[in-house]
Amino acid sequence: MSDSTSSTEDRYEKFVAVLIALTSIFIALTAYLERLSSHRSEQFDREAQTLSIRSTTENINGALRFSYDWQGAFQTWRELDLMATNAEQLGENDRAELYRAARDELQSFTPLLRPPYFNAEVNWTDPYAYESDLYVVESARLQEQFESKSMVSNTWDQIASNFVLQITFYAVALSLFGLSTTIHSFMRWIFVAVGGLIIMINLLWAVVLLYTPVEEVPAEAIDTYAAGIGLAYQGRHAEAVESFNNAIVIYAGLPGNPQYVNAYYNKGVSNLLRGEYAAAAQDFEDTIALGQVDTTVLWNLGWTYYLLGRFDESVATNQLALAIDPTLVGLRLNQGLSMLAQGRFDNGVEEYRLAVGEAERQIAEARAAGRAIPYSLWYFMEAGAFDIRSLLDQAAGNPKAWTQAPAPELITNDLARLESTGLAEIELLKEYTVSLEFFSTAPLPETGRTVSEFAFVQEVFDENGNFVEYSDATVSPFGTNAVGVWMEYAGFRDGEHLLWKVYVNGYEDYVLRAVGEWASGESGTGVKWFSYAFSNVFVFATGEYTVELYIDSQLVASGTFFVE
Amino acid sequence: MKTTRFDVFSSVMIAVVTILSALTAWRANATAIQVGDADFDGTAATIRTQEARIYNSILAFEHYRAFTDFYRYNALGDSLFEDQAIGPLRERSEYWGIAHGLQYSFFNSLYLDPAGDTYDVDREIEELQAEANLTGDLNFQQYFDTADAYRTKSANMNLTLIVFAVSFFLFAVGQAIRNSLRYLFAIGGLVALLGGTCAFLVLEFSI
């Protein structure tokens, strides 16, 4: 090697050494930024954990406090109130006054017995408003803060990971610079150029990372959102929607126009519950578009489409949710309902069969494993029957106050088949509900029992207090405290499982449920009494009462009486 | 090319810088581990605090519920006493007896007002929590403050690494050039080295 060549090489090596030294500054800088990002991620993560713990505590302590307020103080208030009413009914007015005085002293025990929660005009309190003020809003606020901090922590974590990746690329650049000193041709300049390019890209990348917006959800947006949750909890859905809208606007005001997904979702739920179905569908669609695609959102959207009469979209949305989780019995029932409503009867029936089959499977699995069965399973089966009943009432132009179904003109024109199929599915669901609840099996086979149409009666006595006859009680006045169900029956056997269910305005009243064994012989006539006559305090509330009789899980008869 | 004394000096300085950088990186990493430990202790203390709050609430509301029953039986006894005509003595004494029994066994009379009409459940919860603070390690904030201090220390040590890298760069440039400017670079490198070393020592012995 000549002197001049040696000198050139020496200069080149020194040049590379300077490049390496310069790169080491960038590495040190990047390592510093990585450390800062990691620290921020850890700090936000720690705050998120703390908030999550606090939110849980807030919930538990709130529930504890409310448990006392409701079942300690208010229950005692109610007992004294009932004692006062009873005394009054017996003409013991002085004693009634003493009980009332003792009752009123309880106001100091809990805010639940004071305004604004207690309404003296109706002599009742608003537990939802109280719970909302006590802990629901605060818990929602802490939960949102937790989610916000978690989100920020994740973003910082990603930034830190990017810086780590950059350090790796710097190592590659250093390696290229080092390798270039082993080559004595033009190629070495390519190594240097590629190394230099990597460094330039890293520097630009670092600038982008440094300017990445990392914003928490503003406190004002969270407070407004939490207030919305509290209002929704109280059933004040119009005001809740306004709150959620405000939260969305506040959050969107930040740089980068971020979207408040939780607010969109809960706005959808409130809109759905106040009957603004088109708005609800839009909110759920927005929620999904913003990335929250889970079975809950899809379930709600599918149901909203059904109520809007957009059956194809309902079926497609339900299908998406069922693809995520095929074990959702309630969703499968909704799928069947949408198909019935659009006149796809065979498909609808198939979905109902799949739903009850899935319920059967889950119950068998739970029983085999010694696990309890979640009550939601009964609820969904009952709700499935209720929804078909609502659809039939709506299609027949006979909607009830509690009916929730698409507009009649959107439902299939084949009303005859809709009714026959719908009634068969209602019976199937009702019998499955009973048989799964009591026997963990499919309904037992029909054994030829016959029951006359129910007659609702009251006893008529003469002036000596002797029973004279039954009078018709199909429509009874308010104040009625006992109604009998008269029937003629045949084909029954003593010892068979017996269940009476009473639905008040479409929903079962479990207080009136009666379970036992049949003990009235194979055939004859009889009266089953539903009565509050054991006390002088209660009467039947006004409404529609549907009574159903199940023998060995078979729905053998049903009928309806009214209290007006 | 002949190796000069300056070249030797620069090489030695670069080696020193490298060793100090490695030492600093090690200490920065060790500090980062302490951050995790302090955060963990803080979170554990947070859980203990919230556990104490829940436990104390359960206890206090159990007492408050018993007091409510106490009030109910007392009020019923009082009602019968007021309404002598319809208030049989047996019932009355039974109600008052039950109330007295509840007071003995199921709530703390310390929190009863003198008339026996109200029970200060909030005071009971606060006092129980104060007791828990006294006897348990519930001050999570001190751990979080320590963690944050370690974080700052660790980040600053990383900052020191940048100073060492600058020193390394200046020595390398000084070594690469052949005019008198190289002394300026070497002095710069030396200043950065001394500055970085001092910063490292201060940080190392800070907490």
C-alpha cells in the first residue's frame, strides 16, 4: 500500500469514525426519548390502575350505602307505613298516627326519604335518582378516566416501542458504517449512503413521533358523559342524549378531531330506549365505524334495524354478531323474529329451533359441571315469546302500551301464516322455558290433557255470608283483591308438576307464581284463587292479567282478565 | 501515518467516555427497575386503602342497619306506651327489650346521639379509616412520589448519555482533523466529559 493510499484510507476511517460518533449522539437522544415515553406510559398506566381500583371501590361502597338506604331505612319506613295503613283500615286511627310519626322520624336516616328523592304526593321515593347521585355518576367518571389514561398509556407505549425500533435501525446504520471500512471500492460509499439514509429516515420518524398527538379525554367531556350515564340510569333519556352529544362535541374540539366512542354508543342506547330508532341506528353505526365492533353493539343495532323494519340489515347484523359468538341465545331469538317479520317463516322457525337447542346445550353443560344457570337465559326465552306476541299484536293492529315492534305496514302481509307460526313459536318458547327451568330437558310429551277455557270469577255471598254463586270477573273494578280461575279439566294425573304463571301487562309477576304438584284428580272442575285477601292492605293494580297453567311443562291453558 | 500523542490522548478519552457511558446506562437501567418496584408498592398500598374503605363501610353499615332495627323496636314500644289503651304491656316490654338487646350486641353506642334517635355512621366510617391509616401501610402517594423521583433520575441519566455522546463525537472529530482546531474539539470533548461525569455523580447520589 502506497503512502497516498494509506493516507486516503486513514482519512476515510476517520470520516467513518466521526459518522459513528455522530450516530451515537442520535442513539443517545433516541434512548432518552424512549425513556421519557416509557415513563409517561408507566405513569398513565399507574394512574389508570388506581382509577380502576377507585371506580370499583366507589361502586361497592355506593352499593353498600344504597343497600342500607333501601333495605335498612326505607324498608323500615315501608313496614311502619304498612302498619299505619293496616291500623287505619281497622279503624285504629290513633295507632295509625303513632306509626306514621315513628315512620316520619326515619327521614333523618337517609336522603332517600327526603326531597328531592322522596315524593310525598305519591308516598314513594326515586331510588334511581338517589343511586345516580350517590355513586353511579362518580363511578362512570372514574371508569372513563381510567379508559382515557389507559388509552394515553398505550399511545406512549407505542411511541416508546417505535423509539426502540429506531435504535435497532441506528445499530444497522452503525454496522453499515463499520463494514464500509473493510471495503476498498466504490461499494463502500453505497454502505455509507444507505447508513446515512437510515439515519435521515430515523430523524424524520422521530419528528413525526414527537408531534404525535397524545390527548386525554378532557375532564369536561368526561364529566358531561358521566352526567349522561346518570341521567340514562334514571330513565331520563332525552336529557342523557343531550349530555352525550355535548361530550362528543367537547372531545371533538381537540386537535385531530378525536371521537368519543363510548358517548356514541350510550347515546344510541338512550335513543333506542326513548323510541328514536333512526337516531339510535345512526349512533350504533357510528360506534361500529369508530372501531367498537362487539356483540353488544351489533345486538343493539340488529334490534334497532328490526324496530325500523329494516329486516335484511337486521338479519345481516345479527349474523355478524352470531359469527363472533354463536352461543348468544337472545340474539338467535331476535334473528328468528326478524325473519318472521319479513315473512321468511321457515328460516325463522329454524332460528328458534337453533336457539332452544343452544339453551338446552348450555343448561346440560352447566348442570353437568355443577354450575348455576345464568338467569338471563330464562329472561331471554321469556323475552323471545314476549317479542313474538308484540309482533303479532302490532301486525293485527292491536298494539298494547308495552308493545315494541316495527310499524304494521312494514311487517309481512301474510298475516295468517305469521299468526300461526308466531303462536306455535310462543308456545315452544314458553314450554322450553318451563321445562329447562324445572327439568333441564326439552318439554315432556303431550299426554292428552284437556282444559276448558278459563273463566275468571268472584264469589257472591248472601246476607248470611253463605256462598251463592260465582260472578264473572273477566273485567273487575279497581279495589278487587281476589280473582278465581275456574276450569273444567280431564286427563290429569295426581303428582304431575304444576305451575301457574301470571303476567301483568306482558311481564310475569313472580309474586303471583304458584308451583306445586297436581292433586285434584284426573278430571273435574276447580277454581284456582289469586288473592290479596290475606291482608287488608293490597288489591290488584289496574292492568291486563294473563294466567297460564303448565302441567309437566306443557302449557295446557291460558286466559286473560282485566282490572280497570 | 504516524500516531501522535494527541491521537493517543483522544483514543484514551474516547475509551473513557465509552466506559462512563456504559456505567451510566447500567445505573439508568437499575434506577428504572426501582421505578417499577416503587410503583408496585404504591399500587399495593392503593389496593389496601380501598380494601380498608370497603371493609369499614361494611362494618359501619351493618351497625347502622342494627341501629335502624333498634330504632324501629323502640318506636313501636314508644307507640304502645303512648297509646296505653291499645298497647298491651307484654308487647311493649318485648319491643323495648329487643331494642336494648340490639344496642348491646350489634352496634356501637359511641356513635349514638344522647337522645338515641340518630346514629353518626359517617363519623364511624371516618374513625375506622383513620385507625386503618394509623395501623396499616396505606399511604400510596409516598410510593408514587418515590417512583416519580426515580423516573426523573433515570431520564436524567439518559440525558447524561447524550452529553457523553457529544464528548465522543468531539474527540472523534478532533482526531479526524489535522489542524489546530482539533485542540478546540478536544477541549470541547473534555468539557463535555467532565460535565457528564459530574452530572452522573450528582444523579447517582441524589436519591
